[in-house]
Amino acid sequence: MPPEPTVFVIDDHQRLRQSVRALLESADLLVEDFASALDFLAAAKPRANDCIIADVRMPGMTGLELQEELNRRACPSALIIVTGYADVPMATKALKAGARDLIEKPYDDEVLLAAVRRAVEDGRRTQELVEAAQAAEDLIGLLTEREQEVFQQLASGQSNKLVAHALGISPRTVEVHRARIQDKLKVSGLADLVRIARAVEAGRAALHT
């Protein structure tokens, strides 16, 4: 099971930050709070099933600048932008850059909680896919370079004969590689090889959604 999600609250206004933290903790969510985006970047290691709530107007680094940095780092966590100064261009920019939600102050507690719960649930599914993909990639890493080539061909639905033609080897050699692959991956057939390949693809896709 993925680890419990953490909600990171980033706001330079201490009272507001503490208010949001209290609200989230009352909903049995794990919370960490930071007074600036720079403090958050220096200390936190957000995962796919975590959620980040960031104010827009903060000294040092704004919420939108934080979003740019998170995108640069390929951070998988959902980002919710909270602002008292929202306008259409800002909302459009934030959402186009990948923000999950934009909530204007003063916000309704239930609206914020609903947004966080959606983000956490989506993140949980993403985290499960990522972990399954990592486990699958670890298995594939046990294979030799040639075995990985055969594995990819087989997992794409190619027959032994077509794999042999594509790689310039005999069908018998493909059979030998296939047997070794199945032994190393501890699987019994082609369906399992396809499942492992799809787990890797799904995990990679989840990180770039």
C-alpha cells in the first residue's frame, strides 16, 4: 500500500496557514506547513499521492513560480493554488501549467476539503501505478540486453517467428530467451509478460498526466 498522503500548506501568513492546517487535520489528514515556497523546496520531498496547497502572493517565490519549479522537477504531487487576487489570466496560466485547482479567498472550508480529497485520491491511484511500474522495471532490469529486446518484442504481441525476424536470430533462440525471461521474472506465460510491460507503461504515463 502507498504511504499515507501528506498535504503541504505553503503560505506566508501564519494565521491563515495554521487555520488551513487545523481544518485539514480535523479531516484526519497528515499536514506539514511552510512559511515560504523556498522553505518547502528545501525540506519537502512530495510524492504522487501528496497534495500541495500554495498561496499565490508570497515573498521570495510566488505560488506560480513554485509551480514552474515543481514542473521543472517533474514533481508528481497535485498542486492547489489559493489566492485572494485571482483573475482569469492567472487562473488560466495556473491551470494550463498543471494546477489541479485554483481556489479564491475567502474560501469555503468544504470546497477546499473536497479539492484536497480529490487530489489525494487521484494521487493514491497514481502512486500505486508508479510503484507497480517500479517493481516491473526492477524485474526487467534482471534481464540481459538481448533478453530485454526479446521481452519488448514478445510483450508487444509478436510471435516467436516475428521476433526472430526482427532481431535477426532463429525462432529456436527466441524460445530459449523466452524461457530464460519467464524464469527470471518468475512468470508462466506471455500474458504475464504483457502485464509487466503494461505496468511500466501505465506508471510512466501516470507521472506525465
